[in-house]
Amino acid sequence: MEKKCLECGDAFKGRVDKKFCSDYCRNTYNNRLNKDGKNLIRNINNRLRKNWRILEDLNVNNKTKTTKAKLLEKGFDFNYFTSIYVTKAEATYYYVYDQGYLSLENDYYLLVKKNA
């Protein structure tokens, strides 16, 4: 059974479920498909990844204190986090994946790591 490649339109033979004539065409098609509408998602994921790396870098002992100035100096963006946890005592922890932070007095932050 001869089919046409979804990317370049060339005819090819192969398995019944095959859609592309080559890996190049498959990759090009999927990259084009995911490019335009996904810029927002890519940018947000990059910011989250940067925040996570900063927290991981500063939180070497899985629980430490740091200053807001140090976080900002490294480029931390407080607008990007993945979840919020509120304790019974109403303390609000913000998490970037498994790395979290809690605002303390005098612009200090408690950095914590979730146990897996």
C-alpha cells in the first residue's frame, strides 16, 4: 500500500500506521506542529526550571534560610511556582516542583525540599 508523507507529500511504502517517509519529515512535522502555539508554555517552563535550579542551588541541606535579595540576585521570579501548601497554622509554602519556600520576617525565606 502506497501512502503520502504528511510533511513532504512524497509517496512511500511501509507499515499500515506509518505516516512519514523519514525521521527527518516526522521531526519537522512535529516541530512545526508544536512551535507557534507552545511558545507561552515553553517560556513558562523555562521560568519554572530556572526558579527550581535557584532553589536547589541554595537549598543544599534540604532545609535552609536565605534572603529575598539573594533569590532576586540569582534571577528568581516569585510569580512562577507549581503549587501552594497551607499548613494548619496557616503558613503558606510555595513550591516549584519539589523545592519550596516560605516567607519569613525581615525578607528572609525558609527553603525546604519535599520528601519523595
